Amino acid sequence: MKLGELARALGATLEGGGEDVEITGVAGLEEATPGLITFLADRRHEGLVRTTTASAILLAPDAPRPAIPVLRVANPYAAFAHALELFHPPQRPTPGIHPTAVIAPTAVLGADASVGPHAVVGDGVRIGRGAILHPNVTIYPKATIGDDFVAHAGVVVREEVVIGDRVTLHAGAVIGSDGFGFVAQPGAHRKIPQVGTVVLEDDVEVGANATIDRATLGATLVGRGTKIDNLVMIGHGSQLGPNCLLAGQVGLAGSTRLGAHVMMGGQAGASGHLRIGDGVQIAAQTGIHRDIPAGAVYGGYPAMEVRRWRRVTMSIPRLPELFRRLRRVEKAVGLVSEDDDA
């Protein structure tokens, strides 16, 4: 589309002319070529703006103006995402049910559903309008699912799970598997029946091969707008507030409670039965063993306030030299002898 049209679509202010320049796509600063628009989201990469061959760039209001046309926006990264949607609209399968799909007679699918090869929809399932079930999706009996549901290949939604509107489940995600509940005892451990469910509220997205266990009693809850990355494990009875972001391989043990807008980096983990307050940020590979208050930023293992964690991390490479210095001082004052080092 023309650059002027793109500016209007993004709600951006065009600077430097070029309203009639033809834009054919979007690329990063280093990959952009003539005909493409690029963006700067991190000011540390400003040097690349001077060398890019893109036809235009998305910039924040206070960023220096380069020689190429500029689209000024409050959030260049969000505008970049919007531009990608404009140039790469999602592909939707044609509505209809593939002849190899198995739909129970008591299941109800809303209008314009698309059900792919070998998908299975069980008894008593209710699915809203515009659902897309890709190949080999399995929906167990009595699941309830809202409008505009997308389940990619191999997704499993277990019995009586409740899913809201505009939820996307990526390939291999399993929603409602049994929670890990056993009574440890001599001989064979005794399984605790997992008779609860899982509730995914509106606008939730779950990554590939992520698993969300059903509660022993009650419900495991994922709040509206929460986004869950690949290979995340959410234990039974956990409660996630709205608009959380969980990166790859995050693990939450049973009954962990997250407030609103919590962000957890990759491979961070939380032991069970603890609370993480609203707006908390957790660094990658952090191990959480106690409650964290709202608004805090934590990192490390065991988890600690991020400024302390950085000081501790920076001191680790210095420990051998500090130990040698300490030994010299101890010898000088007679606390240890040369034989103690033998």
C-alpha cells in the first residue's frame, strides 16, 4: 500500500514526505530493503537507522529524524505488529467439516465452523461461532467453548473444560489433563481423583505443547488476555490473573496464584501454594519459594529482589580472588598457618 495509506491505518504522523511511496512489506532494521518499512523499538540500535535502506521507518515521537520518511507513533513495536497484520492477514480455512472428522450427535458447533481431518468432538460439547479445529484436534465430552476459537493440530481439550471467546491454542497444547495428585505411601502410591476443571477466559493464547492441569476440586483459572508461551506447565488449582505473560518453560506448581499483569521470564518456576502480586516481574530461571509483593522485580535462585540479585551475581566471579585475599590476611594475623592450606 502507499505510505500515506499505511500511516492512516496505523494512526501515525508522516514526516519527510513520501506519501505515494509504495510499501510492500515490513522488515527489521538490518534486513529492510527499498519498498519495505522498518521500525526502531530499542534506542540502543539507533546507529542502524542511519544505514538502513528501508523506504520508511516507524519511530517514537522523541526519536531523531533520519533521512528517510518517518511514521511517528507512540509505540513503534505495537505499530510494527499492526503493520504485519495488514501485510500478512491470517489465513482462514473454508468453513465445513472434513469427512474424516468425528462429531458426536449431541455436540453443537456454531456457524462458520471449520473442522479439519481426524478431529474429534465429543458428546455434549458446545462450541461458538467461527471455530477452527485443525487436524487431529480432540475435544472431550461436555467441554464448553466460546466464539472464534482456534485449535491447532494435535490440541487436546479435556472433559468439562470451559473456554471463553477468541482463545487460541497452539499445536500440541493440552488443557485439562489430570493434576499431579498422589498420596505417597509404602508400595504403590495412591492417586487422588482430579475432578475439577480448567477455565480459560476470553482472549487467552496458549503456546505449543503447553499443559494446563485440571484442579483436584474447583478450577484452574487463566484470566482474560493472558498469553502463555510454548512448553509452559501450569499445575492444578493455579489461578492466573488477567493479562499475564509467561515465557517458555515457565513452571507453576499446584495452587500458585498470580495477580494481574505478572510477567515471568523463560524457565522461571514457582513452588506451590504461594502468591505473586499484581505487576510483578520475574527474571528468567528464577526459583520462587515464597510470596512476592505487588510491583516487585525479582531474579535468581532462590528468588531475591532484583538489585540484590545483580549484586550477588556480579560478586560470584570475584570470589576466588576474595578468598585468596582473606587467606593472606588470616595468615598475617596468625589465625591460620601455612599447614592449613595443605
